[in-house]
Amino acid sequence: MIEAVKAYIATQGLIRPGEKIIVAVSGGPDSMALLYILWELSLESGFSIVAAHINHGLRPQAGPEQKFVEEHCRRMKIPCYAKTIDVRELACQTKTSLEDAGRQARYGYFNELMLELPADAIATAHHQDDQAETVLLHLLRGAGMQGLRGIMPRNGNLIRPLLQLSKQNLLNYLQENQISFCVDQSNQDQTFLRNRIRHQLIPLLQNEYNPRIAENLSRLAEIVGAENDYLQQIMQGYWKQLVYAQDEQGLEMDLDGFKVLPLAVRRRLTIMALSAVGGPTGWEARDVEKVLELLHKPGSAKILQLKKGIKINKSYDRIIFTSNWQETDIFNIEVTIPGQAILPDGTTYGFILEDKGRLNAEADEIYLDYDKLSLPLVLRSRCNGDVIQPAGFAGHKKLKKYLNEKKVPFRQRDQVAVLASRNGEIYALVGLCICSAAAVDHLSKNILLIKKTANENNIHKLKSR
């Protein structure tokens, strides 16, 4: 048993000499086996371990279980860190199930502990039977290849050293070494889907179809995991080619380039986008199909609402995935010189006449040749058909294309302030570029200074047209 785990750790590169590993210990049979196996290996392999325990406060046995774990660690001379979290209250606050809230509490605490100690990884006691349950769970929910990978040997800072062992292997180890453990009766509660898979579906498959179903499902996960890793490397090339802009709230992808790709690639790109914006867990095949259906519907400005508050917008030549979709107010403000203008989002611009000899541009300031401007001026949102000629650029360019090249996120483009004449000639995209028609040169005399300011005192809000 010990040698098998040692070989698996080496093959998967899970633990290196000198590292400190946090062992997640609930007190149940799996985690107690993990604690003792890693303790024994640490003595010969040059790494160190500490134990971490979360008291969920959900059962009367929670307090005694914490003391049980602490007593074992005291006898083994292993540092033990424990924390009590009101998981029921956390579930209410986050509007999630007790199961999800408990998982959030555990991994939140383990990651805090990683930074505090510091440590190199968190070891959990997932084993082959857990792997089989996870693959079946994902299969029932309609997962694709990434779901069928099941539990990974390493996922970021999480490692699973026992993943190749069965539950019975661990129980035999505990019995042979006379190691006691706690029994969590909630694991028998078949209102949870995972418990029904564990106690009903897997025994049925073992008895009626294949006694080695858990082993075979675990092997399937390993094969799919390796193939998925290879495909993911290929997908990075498509990702770099098609994603125009990305920030913490969303991303934009080229629609035309996306639509000509093979279906398998489109599906994987979609799940990558959903994961990037809404996190990697919880997505199902149906979510991906809804996105693909949206992209093939005629017309633009289509918006799809998915779980986790994620919205997908098909607009012109873009697919926008965002967690913070806000409708932008269109504006068209007449400019008074001197004066100030406030945009709907609160951004304020001041307009001041200056002498050329006083030019000294600072951040958030631009200068235009006042004598080249056709008054009155307007500060407005972009319009269909807008064309600009940036200073220093030989020809004209569609505003839409310019914003694409500058990778201005689509949902922010209606916030770009276009300074133009009443007849439509554009002089500047304030904060982005100055156009040739208004650029200052050696013949310029009167200068219009446009300054972005946060000062809202004594602002003359100019009338909206």
C-alpha cells in the first residue's frame, strides 16, 4: 500500500522533497488513511505535513470528531489546525446548498492556511471509488470530455495521492494498522444525488453488469484526462486567435472566425469562455448548446441569460461573455466653450481655450487646434457609419474597425466620447485619439484644451440634444 502510493506520487509529480503539505482530515476512514500514509512517507521522503480540520457545526458529532482528529495528531506529533464555521449560515448567505457551502468553507480555509504557514499543496483523500462516482455524476448531468476527466491527480494546489486506490484498499489498510476512524452518518443520506450514485447505482452496475465498474470508470477518467490535456494545448491557439479583449468581467470573441470552426472546437471554446467568466464548475452540455443556438439565430443584439449571472451577447461581429452587463445610456451633448460636460456615467470633461505658448499636456488632457473646428461642437456616443482619420494616419478608417483594433470591449464602446461638429466631422475620440482635422501643428494659434476631471463642484451641465 505505502509503496503503491509512493510510486503514484512520484509518477504524477505530486510531492517533492522539502515541501510542506496540508492534509485535509475530517476524521473519516479515507482521510485518516491519508493522514497515516503521508505521515509514514514523510519520514522517509523528506517532506513535512500538517493536518487541517473544518468543524461544520451541522451534527452533534462535529465537536467530538474535531477532538478525535486533534488527539491523533498530538500522538503523531503532527501540527493540527482546526476551524469552526457555521455552514448553515454560510449556505443562507451565499444562497447555495449545504453541500456547496461546506465545500466552499473547507477549501477557503485550506487556502488561507496555505498562505499563512506557508505550504506547498493541499492533499485530499479522494480515491478510486470517488472517481467513479464523479464520472457517473458528470455523465448524468450531460458533461463533455472535460467532465469525464473526473477528479484530477493535481488541480492547482490540490493533490490527490490516493486516487489509484479503492475504498476497500483503504479500509484494509486501516484494519491492518489498527487505525480508528469516525463514521459520518450523513454519507448515508440518499437525498443527495452523489450518495444515491454511491449506494444504489454503482452497486447495481457492479452486481448486474460489471464487478470492476469502479476501476473501469477510473481508467476512463485517466484516458480522457490525458486526451483532454492534449486538446487543451491545441485550443490555446484558437483562443489567442479569436479572443479580442478580456478582463475580469468578461471577454469578446470574433463571431465570424468562431462560426467556421468544427463543432467540437466551437463547443470547447464555449466552455472555455464560460469557465473564464463564470468559473470552471457547474457548466453542463445544455449550457454550451444554448450558446451555440444563439450564435446561429438571425439578427444582432441577441442576449442569452445563463446561470451564475452570466450573459452572452451576439452583436454584429462579436460574441460577448460577461458577468456585468449594463445598458449604456446614449448621449449627445452640446459643448459650450469654456464649459464642462457630464456624461451619463458621471465622467466629466472640461473645455478651456488656451494660448499655444502654454501647451504642457498632462495626463487626461488633449489639445486641439480651435481654429480648425466647425462650431458648435457636440460630445456624443458613436453612430453607425462613423469614419475617422487619426492624426498621422494616411487614410480614413471606420470607427468600428478602429475600436476593434484598439480592443475596446464591446460593452464599453457606447461610452467612448466622440467630439464632432454638427455636420458629423469627428475631431477626437476623447481619451483614445486626436483626428488629423483638429491636430495642433506649427501654424496653430488658439488651442482647445479638453481635460477629464473628477471635480463636480460648480459644474455647468450642458443641455442634451
